Amino acid sequence: MKKRIQKILIANRGVPAVRIMHTCRDRKIPTVAVYSTPDRLAHHVFMADEAVHIGEAPPLESYLNMENIIEAALSTGSDAIHPGWGFLAENAEFAQMVIDAGLVWIGPPPDIIRTMGDKIQAKRLAQRANVPTIPGISDVKKIEDIKRWLREEDVQFPIMIKAAAGGGGKGMVKVENEEMLPTAFSQARSEAKKSFGDDTLLVEKYIQRGRHIEVQVVADQYGSVVHLFERECTIQRRNQKIIEEAPSPTLNEDLRTEICFTAVRLMREIGYHSAGTVEFIFDSSTRKFYFLEVNTRLQVEHGITELITGLDIVNIMIDIAEGKPLPFKQLDIYPNRWALEARLNAEDPKTFSPSFGTITRLQVPHGPNVRVASGVNEGDDIPPYYDSLFMLLMTAGANRRDAIRVMDRALGRSLRVEGVKTLQPLLLSIIRHPKFIEGEFSTRFIEEHMEELISMFKERDSEDEVLKIARYVAEVSALGPQQWM
């Protein structure tokens, strides 16, 4: 199918909606925003060419309301829908509804989304494609299944119980010993049911010093599959990433080649097209990597891959959806910079509890090698109904130390957010931590160093501003009016 897309409805809000609109503006494609009642004055609403109200605050009534979103696309004459990330981005039913309505779905085919969204099926496909997977068991019905597996396979604790339909760190419980099993099992099951409407579980060996490495892949509808190298997403809290970098400081060139081509082999095997990510867990002690999952969507952290390759992944997704072949081969892609991303969530940096309210002041970082993807303006509200991510801060450099140095400037001196609490102090403590600078960390870095990281926080509040003004007033009083006044 070759079809030039005329107008795109973005089935999302905040950071992902704004990110996609930037590329649409580059391509002169008009955009349609959708919004819930509390988002009527949101940044993405004003940035779009048109905006349609789709429901009340709860996501089920608005951003997860498939019928309303499709109706908004048809009523505005949109001919394509981009889902961004989160909400309906990996919902196979929605993707199929978009196609059935005669619209272009900017993403992979619905059957691939459905298959890869089931962790058990995805793992089977990975094994068929000769991709290494973590030792584990699927379709766990009762605790006895887990105990039998531990005995028969001689597996030692810790283990991880996961929701088969899961993602985003939800429905995952780490189990340290046999006594914890009953509580962990029921917790994982209820979280899975609540988050995904499906309480099917799988259990895997927990990789102790694991590092999270993912490979960005793009594939067209004609069988051409190309990787855009890897990202390291090891720094996490509650199984959710908060700092990512590209390339990974963990891999040497041989491992990099092996992990990237393993990802390409898997995506070719499943007949993937559009942009997607293959996630691996890397065991630092054995230097082996294992398949985790395929993310059948644009990733939050795609921007750092764009920084090191010079490509626009959203642009590539639109081209593929229009039926165009990839304009490059694997040998054309080579990273020539290092990039970091810090996720700014409206959360208390000590407890990770959400912080809602109005952003009374917002000073955004600028300067060489800084890229900001923001979903808010000064004066905007952070509502309590949605994900707390409101800004992505990315920096680049000729090497890793350069990228860290720029991030230190951006987070430490250039960024100012008032009115809500943010992860800024924690992010700054992490990038200044000697172990992070040396590249020595695992997915447990934050829990292992939390007290130390908090002790590094520099408390700044509005008193700083008052003192600055007082000093200035005192200077004028003492020295009299100045020439510039």
C-alpha cells in the first residue's frame, strides 16, 4: 500500500503527543489532538491544528475510549492515527479498529501487537528464532507449579513472578525465598488482573546483577529490517526506567554486534514492520544476554537513538505506514555521539509518590547538546489522573563523559521547576555518583544507593530567590542608582 497521509490524529497527550506533532510540522502534515476535560488547556491541545474533546478525566472515558477516538478521527477528516506510547499504543484491538475504519495505523500490524503482548507467546517465538531466553515456566496456575519447577530445574532464589500480559513494570514481583511465595503470588495475580484484565502469570529466574539493554529496530513492509543500535536502560525505580543512555557502556564491539543482530533476526522471523524495540536483560557476571520482550511501539527513550544516529524515528514510522521502503541499509547507520536521557516525573524524589498541582515556574535548559521533549508549559496543571512524566531531558557529547557533563549543566544549573515536586534532585545525584560515572551499576542501583543519593540532594527553595532580591536591594541602597538603571 502506498498512500500519502494527509492528516494525523494523535491518540495521546503530553510528551508523546507533542513529540509526534514536531515531526508532523516538519512534514507539513496537519495534526488533530484529543483531550479530556482537565486537559482542555494542555500544551498538546494548543500545539495541534485541531483539537477534539473525547471525554472526562478517567482514562477509560477519554484516552482509552477507542470509539470516541476513532469518531474524532473520522469527524475531522484525519486519515491516520499515531498512538505514541502508553494508553492504546500496544492495544491490538484498537489497531484493528483503526484499520477497519479505513484509517492508516502508524505502527506494527495488530496480530504482531497481540502476539508480542503475550509474554508467554513472545518467549516461544524468541526460542524458535534461536534467541536466548531466561530460564522459567509459563502459564503458572498455582504455587505448587513454581515449587516443582524450582526442584526439577534446581533453580535458586531469587525469582521473578510476572504478568504474562504485562508491561511498564506492573504485575512484577521479586521473590527472595520460599516464605514470600504465597504473598508474592497473590500480589502479582491481583496486579495483573487490575492492570491488564488477565491474571495469567509466568515465573523466571531473577538475574542478580542484571543490566537492561534494548535494541531499536525499524522495518519496512518489504522485509528490510535494520537496527539503530542499542540503549542502556538499567537505572530504574519500581521496574520503570528513569535514566537511559545510548550506546551502552556495558558492551564491547563483539557483544554489541551479537545483541543487535539477534534483535534483527527475531524481528525478521516474526514479520515485523514499523519501529519497535527488542529488550534484553544482560547478566554482568556471565556476560550473557537473555530476551525479555518486544515493545511494539515508539519508546519513551527513542530520542537518544535519534541523537546518536541523526535519524527521526517518528518520521520513519510515517514513511513505513505510507508504504515506502526504508531509505537506508544497515551499513549506512553508525552512531557518532553519546547521549543520555533523564525522565522528569512529577514525583517526590525521596518517596516516588506523585506530586500534582500547577507548575508555577518553568525554566527549561538550553545551550549546546541539549534536547528537551516537554509536554507542559509554565502555568500548566499536572493532573492526578495520568502518568506523572512531563518532560524528557536529553544531552549528547562526543563521548560518555561529555554527555554526563552536559546533563549536569542541564539538570543542575539550567532547569527550574516550581509548584510541583520532581525527580530532578535524584537524577542529579545519580549522574554525579562515582559508580554511575564509572558505568558500574545494575537494575538495583537506586535501591542499593538510595540513602546515599538522598544525602547528596541540594535543598533549594523560594528562600534562595528572596535572598537574591534582598542582596540586590541592599546593593542599590548602599551604592545608589547605577548607570544602567
